[in-house]
Amino acid sequence: MSPTPAKPGGTRIPSRRTVLRGAFTAAVVTGTAGALFPLLDRDPAATARPAPAPGPGSGSRATSEEFAEMYRGREIRGTATVVPAGAPADDRGAVAAEPVTEIRIDGRPLHVMRRADGTYLSDVRHYESYPTLLETARAAVDELGSARLAPPAAHHM
């Protein structure tokens, strides 16, 4: 018995296993190339640029967003502050900046995270993101209704 049947002209027909193995290999190579392309396609000059430092005269902290208001009977306050990360990033003395965010609803902290696209999400509304801290705080108040935020957990060592 021959593993691959022959055509009338004497040529062999590839088996189903050989065809599937070839298709799988092509899919793996294509998928790997697609996943690695963004890494290999980066502009080296763009990655070497430091993050912009706070503006002149701002001291060591520069606030990018700050609010305090009453919303639906709840006091909400928030800030987003750019804090220098510390050591100079290169010989020119530029520092990478790291944003620090804080929201308080009726004096209790609301944990907020900044996404890579610049939007924010909170523990209360963690399935939806918002473009500003104020919108994030308002959405949390809407979701909480008359409930209060739980006090922050104590850290035990």
C-alpha cells in the first residue's frame, strides 16, 4: 500500500495530513509575524524621546486636572498631578513624568486607574472608561446611588 495515491500520469497527490500540516505551519508563521510586526516597526527616534517635563515655573508638581463640586448631593473632589519620576532619563536632564490621580467621594477615596489610551476607569465602574476624572467620579456616584464607598482596607504586614 502506498501512503499517497498516484494520479494516472504518475504524480503523487499529497495526503490530507501533509496539507493540514502545511496550513498549520503557515498560520503559525503568519500569526507570529503579525504579533511581532508592531515591535519591529517602531521608530527608534520616537522611543528615545523623553516624556515632556512640567512647564516652567510649575515647581516640582504640575496639576493637569482638578475639580471640586456637589453632584447629586455628593461631594466629589479630584486631582490628576504629574510628578517627576526621579532620576534624569538621559544626558539632557529630562525626567519621565508619572501621573498621580486621586478622587474622593464624600471624603472617601475612590480607586482610579489610568488606561494606556489616557482614559480612566474606577473600581465602581470598572467595565467602562471615561475621558476625564470628573466624568469618572460622576459615573461612580451614579452607580453608587445612595450607597457609600467602603472605607479603605487596612494594610496588614
